[in-house]
Amino acid sequence: MHDASSKTDGLVADTSEVSTSMTDLLGAATPQHMTEQFKERERVIARRKLPSIERRAAELERELGIARWSVDSADSLAVQRKLVLAVRKLERLLVARLQELSKAHLRCTGYKQQKQLAKVITRRDMALRTAINTVNLPRAIHQPGSQELTYKEVVEMDFSAELDVLKESQYDVLAKPWMDRDNCEAQTAY
């Protein structure tokens, strides 16, 4: 019978096989379609390995006497709470940024005030990057497989109706038809 440390070493060794760098394999001047194919190949390999990794993790949990997470476990609820608080903070920062951007582009805003607002917006962008990282950490734990938020994706949201991030703050909001992206786009188009 193997000890727990050898099993954990095997688990780490198996997952590190996929971590070859894309630039190492394909080169720096790789066309976009090649990088997409490479990413898809990595996803397929990871999906194939997932069941065996989950089985090994379950064996380790059983051997070491570690309780599995459930939706009602205290750890899961704590991570969910962190996610909700992080999304609320990101929401506040995004709304403040949108207000500052709209104020900076008004005709009645003077030159000095525009310069001051530009500095504030720059500082707000740094706070946004930190908030996005803060959201991504508990989100990866609580919702495995969910896509990470990027700064570019968040900044491209023109107004608060497009803030898809907000729907993850509370679960009762997820089912609302007005939160569907297609419905939001149709509503703003007319």
C-alpha cells in the first residue's frame, strides 16, 4: 500500500504535464488560430485527466479523513460570502468609474477639473485591477470551471446595464429574465 505523500506527488506530476508553455511549443510569432487550437488542445487534455484526478483526490480525502465540501459546509459558505463581498466592491468601483468618466466628458467641466478627474480615474483603474483579482480567487474555488474576469472585459462594459459581473453577487438574481445578456441588448437597442 502506498503512503499519502507518494499519491500527492503523483497527482502533482500528472497535472504538470499540461503546463508546457504555448510560446515554447509554437514560437512567439504564432498566428491567432494556432494559439486557439493550442488552448483547445490543452482544455481537452485537462478534461480527460479530470476524472482520474478527482478519483485520486477522493481517495486521499478518505485516507486522510478530510471531509468533502458540500453546498452547506461552513467552508463553502465562507467562500461564497467572500465572493459576494468582492463582487459588491467591484460593482461599487465600476459604478464610480462610470460616473467619473461621464463627468470628465461634460462640456461644463473645466480643464483643471478634467486633469483631476483623469488622475482619479487612473487610481480607480488600479483599484479595479485589485478588485478583479479579489473576485477571481473565490470565484475559482466556488465555481470551478468559470471563466476568469479580465480587466479588458470589465472596462469594455459601457454602462451599468452591461455589468454581467453583478449577477453573480446574489443567486436569486441569476434566474431573472432581465439579467439575460440577450434581453439586455434587446432592451438597450429599442
